[in-house]
Amino acid sequence: MEDQKSSLQEGVCLMPLSSDVCLRKETDHKSSTAVATIDVHQANDLIHSAGYSYLDVRTTEEFNKDHVAVENVLNVPYIFKTPEGRVKNPQFLEQVMSACNKDVHLVVACQGGGRSLLASEELMNAGYEHVRNMGGGFSAWIENGLVTMKSKLIE
């Protein structure tokens, strides 16, 4: 486990991610971690009936525009958009750990599935065992007509 933590720290990217070089490097470091990716219907079932919490790793701006309508939702951005480009949140893991212990069951999602896959890998490498990546992200959630905060307000 210590070796995994060391490689995780070495892979943390604090540079702008405009070329995606850092994202590929982080993925290479974590290639041994198998993240279970589930579809939005499976995610919906888990967060509404199996006690899973929903971790939205989109930016705060994306989250505030609309998000999945669930009781146990947490927004911790995995990547920030800055004037210099996209930058990985250097406190991501620390922020999740301050809100969720490692025994919590999490469905992790972003807009399309890429950021959440990286975030899920990082969480699993840190010792979170009950992590599911929501394939297709929030876009797939909307495309499948599942309830969001915005749609809930319209009803």
C-alpha cells in the first residue's frame, strides 16, 4: 500500500493539463487498479436503495448549474479550470477523506466519465474499496431522463 501511495504522490500533476500528458501519466501509474464502471441505471439503483453516496467530481460551477437529485451528494472537483488551463485539484484526496471515511460506498461521476474514472482510481489507490465509476457521467444521466435537481424543481 505504501508503494501505491508513493506512486500516487509522484503522479500528482499541478501543471495545466492542456496537453493531457499529465492525465496519461497518472493513468499509467494506476493501471493496476481495476475500477468498476457502471451505467447510470445501476448508479441510480445504488444511490437510491443500496446506501451508496454520490461523489460529483465536476467543477463547482458545473455542479451548481445542475446535479443528480440525491440526498447523499458531495461535490469535490477533481480538476479546476484556470486561466492557465485545466489543473488537477491538489487537495482532492484530502477533501474527500475529510468528508468520507474509507468504508463509505461511493458512486463517482463527472460530466462524461473521464474525470470520474481518474478520481475513482485515485480513491481506490488510497484505500477506498467500495467505489463505482458512473460511465457516461451526468450527460448520460440526463440523456436517460433520470431526476436532476433542475428537473425536480420544474415538476
